[in-house]
Amino acid sequence: MPVCDFVVWADRRGHSRDLLVPHRPKADPEGLDEDSHWELLQQWPTDTALPLEVRTAGAVLLLFGQHVTRIADLPADALTTVDGHTVLILDRTPIRLPEPLALLLTRLTRQEPPGA
């Protein structure tokens, strides 16, 4: 049982006196500076030390700002071809991919899923 549930329970039953619990603000999220962003973007096409799915997810995150959970939920048919160009459909919007990313995502959709 979370502590807040216990405190509410105890208060409602008269087992506690008024409590003041200060709110602890969340820290501001830290982002990447522009140089680090570009440095990471230059690594994903060739850095074979990282698994293919990590490289492609990182590229989609860095290029298109997609949350990791949305990237993980993308179906294989989100990658398609339109007018001879590989596109990734994000929220019904087809986005033409740069060639290195198109190749990586195509390889990823063709590889055997883990545990298969």
C-alpha cells in the first residue's frame, strides 16, 4: 500500500492528526546540447557495436522526436514505399526517410524477432 493511501486511511478514521507533507518538485529534464545531438546522429548509421534495433530507435528518436514507447509500438507496416521512396508513417503522416535510416529500418523489419 503506498504511503499516501495509508495516510488518507488513517486520517479518515481519526487515527492521525493533520499532516502537512511538502511537495517535492521534479527536477527539470536534461536534454542534449546541439553538438551532442549531432554527434549521436552521426554514429547511428555505422556504429555496429550497438544492436540494430537500438541504433534505429535512437535515430528515430533523435530525428523525429518520438518517445521510445511510441517507437517500440510501431508496426512493421509503418515502414512502406511511396513513389519509390521509403517512408515511415508516424501518426498517419508519411515521412520520407534519409537513405541510411531507410536501409537500417528495412533491415530491422526483415530480421527475425528476438525469441522467435
